[in-house]
Amino acid sequence: KFAMVAPDVQIDDGKGTILISSEEGETEANNHRKLSDFGIRNGTRLQADDFLQDYTLLINVLHSEDLEKDVEFEVVGDTPEKVGPKPSEPTSKNITNGSDDGAQPSTSTGNTN
């Protein structure tokens, strides 16, 4: 639903409880657990980060009894149509000798005696 490639999802409660990790196998044990097993209830906020695409979503969990039959969840609000890596920003600085401080290489040919 959110077009994430490698998400990391944590409970936004200051404790940093990770529900989904982009590191393979790190949170595999969570796959069959319910959100309530983690203390997630109506009003809980989740933070989902996708490092590869450089974006973050804040998800507010709201309980509803009004979902249609066989519908487990509903996404309400703005969801990305298509998300991809951020375009590179053009660089306006010349970089010389691996530095962007404007220093130029020495070109002196003076006598070193």
C-alpha cells in the first residue's frame, strides 16, 4: 500500500520497538504476531522509514468496527502513487582535490634551494 522497498517500522513511543526491519531475518519472529501483542491500540503512532527511497511515513492506527467483510485494514489519507529514489540535486560547486572549500592546487614553480 505504501510502495516501500525496504521498510523499517517502529512504534513511535520513544522506546524504539522495531516491528519490521529491512535487515533480513531480524524481525521474522514478528510476522505472525498481532499488533495488540506489541501494545499497539487505537491512537498508537508508527514510524515507517524506507532508507533506499529516502522517505518516512507516520502512521496513526485507528480502530474501526465498520470495515467490510474480509477487510482487515483500510488506508485513509494520502498514499504515494509512485515513490522512487530522490533525483540528484545539481551541484553548483566545483570540487578540487576532494575539497569543496574553494582551495586551488598549488601551481608555484619557485626555487626550493
